[in-house]
Amino acid sequence: MQTLLPSTFALAKIQPPQPRAGLVERPELERSLAAALQYGRLTLLLAPAGFGKTAALTRQIRLLPDDCALAWVSADEDDQLQRFLACLTAALEPHDLPWRVAPEALATLALAEHGLRDVAGELINALASSEAERGLIVIDDAHRIADRQVFELLQLVLDRLPARWAIAIASRVEPPLALARWRAAGEVTEFRQYDLRFSESDVAALLADAPPGTPGVRELLERTDGWAAGLRLSLSVRAGASVRVGAPRSAALTQRHLFDYLATEVLADMPAELRDFLLRCSVLPELTAARCAQVSGRADADRLLEQIERRGLFVSVLDADELTLRLHDLFRDFLEDRLQRDHPDELGELLHRAAAGEPDVVRAVGFLARAGDWDLAAEKIVSHGMQLIDMGRTALAQVVAMLPPEQLDRRPDLHLLHGIAGFVEFEFERTSASLKRAVAGFARDGRERDAWQARAYDSVMMQSIGRVDEAERELETLRQLPLDDALRAFVAFGRLWVEYAKLRTANVAPLFGEMLDALERVPDPHVWTLCFFHSLLAGMPGIAPLIERFDRIALAINGEAPSHLRAGVFHSRAARALERGELDQAFEYLARADDDGRWLGSPRSVTTESRMANTVLHALRGDAPASHAAADACEHDLKHESSPGNRLTHAYEVIFNHIRACWVLGDAVRLRELDAELRACANPFEWHAPAAMDRAFSAAMIALLDGKLERAAELLAAVAGPVEHSCYFPATQALVMLADVQRRLGDVDAAAATLRPWMGDAQRGERIGGALLAGTEMLEGLAGAPWGARLNSAQCAVLARVAAISRAAREGRAAVAAAPAVDSSMTAASDIAGRSAGRIVVPAGAARSAGVPHIGQLTEREREVLERMAAGDSNKLIARAFDLSPHTVKRHVANILGKLGVETRGQAAVRWRDHAAS
């Protein structure tokens, strides 16, 4: 739930090897491979170890045209889907693809229902919109990938891969892809063992400069059958030396003999210091001077690495800023086997040293697990817990799975992490079980503060699935304890939602203030993010200045990067703008929240709030398709993708929000259907007080549709009032509706008396949004009523202005707002600062959907970025020019493409040049 973090995998994974010195040209193979890579969709290199798959690709990619975009990924055994996505998007980074979501968020997006399809769509769209004339994605050592989801993703991408892009896969085994279909269509080119083995002419070229005594072409082919690894080994033997005892020179050199051969003909020929250095460093997946120095303890690691490179051993040189070597799998397996035989007592210490210098937490835990140091492995997982949670539950599960089950059972920290991971994904049932184990474990170990934290999470989870009374008791108990500020803020956050659930509205603001006071002493975005969900509190008594204070500080702490916290602030400001009747501002803030949500991969914790707000705001604008679409998406997610507890507890709220939109839209048929659904979804786990109120309000709407005005008045009177007690201002809406019903019943005095308590707030520009939700017809009826002396001229003017706002919003016209302009200081460096809030305008998103995108929709910063794009600057150059992070520049580029309705950077640049010329 935090601001997006950079990937922590080793950069060597996305750096292709450099061509090895002395590689012979193999014209026939190279011509075929070049044609496949430049014109085909999928190229497969499938052969056992040592047949030169990587070498063939390495040589060929150096011969690709200069305008070909290359992304290289070397797979590892620990590459589950999220890690693979991180590597792939990082490998594509130099090519400035116009992402529409954060590349870092694809891992989160993949966890949702149909998530793989959505991720594939984002990848395909980004590739299709690139400026590259040709693009190639290479996946080397694909046989190491155990996560089938990676291949499911590749299948989806290949099915719709843009014509300008191709994928090459090198593997020892055939990948689990739908190859038969592509073979039938002629869209896959395969190079198997027979194609990759050295021919007679290839071996002859290899022997062109061989010293005297080297075996001849036919002898080498007979011995190796064209196996590249065997040829290298044979030629590495000292001139005139014999092969190992018991192996006739004519015998084929196979992998069965490899270890003995390497031991007698390669390792034995090394200087002792180089041999010992290489054995100890074989625990590393890639060799650099710093990492090798840490593991081997040798200060001259750079000198020894250069010797290894010069000797042409079984290593690849990666295309990195510093000398980086990757051991061939066969050679590394041999070295590790020999290490365990020759230095068994050192292996554990070497693995500990490797872990200490490894920034990739997954690899570091893997080293410690191999060493059998479960305590340190668990500590590493716990210390990087939030980072792993940000990477997705699969990443956390992957590292936890490295520990034996008995180790997991005795470590409450890991159960707490499982609980937090489930909590942030709204998987409340799974959360509860993990958190209860954490509480018991911390209590057993005497870790009081940690037990309080687990209890707090469990308590908030309980109220989220309808166990409000239990949550209240536990949270109140915790609240009396000597908590630190971070935990005190979270406990107060949980308590205020208990008050919300029980309609004890007056208690919400004091608890929010208690939470905020504690948060201000902990300027940590991770802590603030746990309390980001607060827009639904807008309109409650005393809450406005506290929310404004929260939002201002949260934006300063968060910075420019999209995050759950920033999206929560924009949702909050959208709700506050709606409350003031400033629909243009509400739409703009909601659009920014939606942009952040998409950039984060549309996590449920953001999209639920967004869909509810979009349902209401689009209804006020009269856009029935958009309103219903948002509501239907929200309801589908709740019914089919959320946990049972979340669905049972909150179904009433989502359905009732849709009912209110139907009322504004005048959709009586859908309203009746939803009213029946609202009554049918009642269950023991819902928040009973607000659910009962919502059903009464819905019944009042049905009564109005049936012409039962007296019954409607009776039901509305129970909901209407001066104090809001639920989201989107139902008390104000019911009050205005009640006044109109009273007017229609002929009791104008009662109607005026009902309206007067609201009038003072409305004259100050407050409590407008709830009135708008009563609908244009009711507002115009009230504005045109013969009030006489019952309402003064200022009060009548308020009714007229609110009715005008409602009518203008439905018709897409401008109208004078009832509220004063927004104080630009509230926007805290947002792009909305300085805009006039006194006019209703069609929001930016609506302008795009209407087909009228133009440069004027861009913010000042976006125009500056676009100007640099038009000048041909890359994202990195733009970031340097404006002192921005590359992540922020990518975000601006995505916004620019979306607002202009174009697909590529080049198309956006043309727009800018046309604009400048005019």
C-alpha cells in the first residue's frame, strides 16, 4: 500500500552477455537466426546445456539494426511472475515505452481476477505505442522458470504481439506454450540441438588457428557430436595432453563425463589462488569485483576476475558498467560440487557473506536458506516485510516457502506479515487466522508491543467483516495502553470506523483528531498510508478542518509519486468539493485519483472508493452509462472478487450508492430492482444501523415512485437531519427531498421549517452536494415554490442557485456555483491550484470521451514535458532537465497521451508542433 518502490533484483539479470572473444562465425546458423529475429514472431532455441544457445543469441543481437529495441532477461530459479515482470519492465525501460500504468504496479495488477489478461493488455499496448521500428524481447534460460503463470502471460502477449515486436526464448526444454497453433500458422522458428550443433565446416573454422597436436575435425565431431561445450573442453586441453584415464580419444564426450573432465583438464590447470577464488565465488549467480571480494575475502578480486575472463573459461561477460561475469550452469554446478567436496566447512560462511552483500531480498533469503540459518533468513524476511508486501503476496509467499514449516510455526513476525498482506488486499478471513497466530506467538515470546500491533490489525479486520462489537471492545482496550504514536494512530483510525458503523457521528471527528495528532509525530508515509481511506467521512460534524489538515500534510510527506495515500487525498478532496457543490473540482480531483489508481494497478482499496464516487458524480452530470458502469463494476468486484466477509458486510452500502444514482438519473426500473436486492442482501454481518437507514431511505424513494407521499415523508423524516451520518451526505439529501414532499402535500410551512436549518450552511457554500442528490426536478420545484415570507430573498436565492447548478451539470453547461472559490492553498502543489472554482465545466475525462482532446487540457508541467518530447528528449533527459524522478516523468507521459487521445510519443509530439505552429 506504499508509494511504489524500485525493483531490487540484480541488474545483471537484464544485461545481455558480451560476445566472447574468439567466437567463430557460423554463417548458416547466423543467417537463419537473423531472419527469425528480424521477421518472425517467436524464435525458440531448444537444446541441452552447452549447445551454445546463449552464445548464438549474444552474437546475433550485436548484428541487429541500430533502431531495434532490445530487452534481455536472464531467468533464475526464483523468478516467479512478479519478479519476472519487474525484470521485463526494467529491461524495457531504456526504450521509453509510454506506459499507462506504473510498470512497478503490474505485479499487483496480476493478482486480481483476470489479472494476467490485464497485465498482458498493458504490455501489448505499451509495446504497440513504442517508437521502435523493431523490438526484440529475449528470455534466456527459460527452463529455470517454475511459475507457470509466467508462461501463461507470455502466451497472452504472443497472441496479440504487435507486428514490430518479436520474442526469442532460449531453454533446455520446450516451454509450455501453444506452439502447435503457431507452428501451423508459420509464426514460430525453432533451433534445436541438431541445428545448434557445430557442423564440419564450423569445426574447421574453429580449428583454423589451433596449435599442433590438436585433434582433427572428424575426431572432434566423433567425440563431441558437435556439442559446443565438448568442443571447448576438448580444445582447452593442453597440446599433447591425453584425456582422462579410461576414456578413449574416440569416445564421445558427454555430460556424464563432464565433472571428471573439468576437474582433470580445467581446474587442475589453474594456479592455486585462482582455483580457490573461483570455487568460493561459485555460490554467486554473477561475479563482480565487490561481491567476489566480500565472499572470498580477497582484496584483489578484480585482478582475479580479469584472469578468469582472459582464460575464456565457462563464463559469459555481461554488458554492464563494471566487469560482470556469469558462470555457465554446467561450470557452476561442477564448481559447487567440488566446493562441497574440498571445503565443506566453508560453504555456510560463504553463503552468509553472499547474503550480506546481496540487495535482492529474495536472493539473500535464498542464500541464508541454503546455509540453513533459519533465524537470519526469517529476520531478513521480516526486516523487508513491507517491501515484499508491496511486491505482491506471491513474493512474500515465495520467500516464506524457503523456510521449513516448523520454522514458520514458531515465528509470529511471519504470521503478522501474512496478516498485513491479507489486510491490504481486503482478504479479511485469511488475515484473521494469521493475526491470531501472531498474537499468540508474540504473547508466548513476551513481545508486548508486537502483540498489540497484531491485535490492532485483527480488530480493524473484525469491524470490516461485521464484528463491530468485538472490534469496539478490543480497540478501546488497546486505546488505553501506552502505545507508540504509529500504533496509536492506527487504533484511533479503527475506532472512528466503529463509531461510523454505529451512526455515532459526533464521535468521529474527535477520534480523527486523535489519529491525526499521533500521525503528525510520525512523518512516515508507510504509517500514514494505513489511514488513507477517509473520503467517506466528508460532511460529518467538525471533520472538515481535520481532513484538510490531514490532506495537506499527507501530500507533503508523500511527494509527487502516485500512491494509495495520494489517491486517498484526491478522493477526499473530490468528496469535499462535491459537498460544496463544486462539481468541476470534484471531477478533477476524482480524475487525478483515478489516474493514480490506474498507475498503481487498480488495487481494490482505491478502485472501490473511486467507483462509488464516479457512480454519484456521473449521475449528477446525467451520464447514465458512465454512472451505471462504475456501479456495476463496483458490485461485480464485491460479489465475485472480494472475500465473503467483505461482501457480507458492505454489500448494502454499494447497492444503496447505486440506488441514489438511479434516483438522480430518474431510472425507476433499475431503482426498483436494486431496492429488492438491497432488502435481500440483509445478513448478520452488515453494519446494522447504517444498513437500516439506507433501506428506509430506499423505501422512501419507492414510495415516491408509487405516489405514496405520506409514507415517503414518514420514511424521509427518519433520515433527514442537520448532521451527516454516512457517505455522500444522505441526511442533507433526505432533508431536501422531505421538504419537497411536504410542499407537494400542500404544507409549505412545514417545508420551509425543514429547509431553514440547512439554509445557513448552504449560504456559506456548505452542504450543497447532498441537496444536488435530491435531483434537478425536486430542486427546481423547491426553487419555484411560492414561499412568501416563509423564506427571505437570500434563502430563495440559495435554492435558485443550487437548482441552477443541478440543471447545468445535467446539460453540460456552465453555471454560477453556490460556493465561493476554492482556496488555492488547499491544493498543495496540485495542478488544480489557481483554477476558478466558481464555474461548472465539463471535466477533463469527459472532454476526452467527447472526442475533443487538445493541448489546453494539459497542466503547465505536462506542456513542458511534451515540449521536450517533441524535441526528441528521452525520459531520462527530461527528468534531468526538470529535476524530476524518471518515475514522475513516465507518469506525465502517460497523462499526456491519455489527455491527447494518442498512442505514441511521436503522435503527441506532432500535436505539440501543430499547436506551436498555430
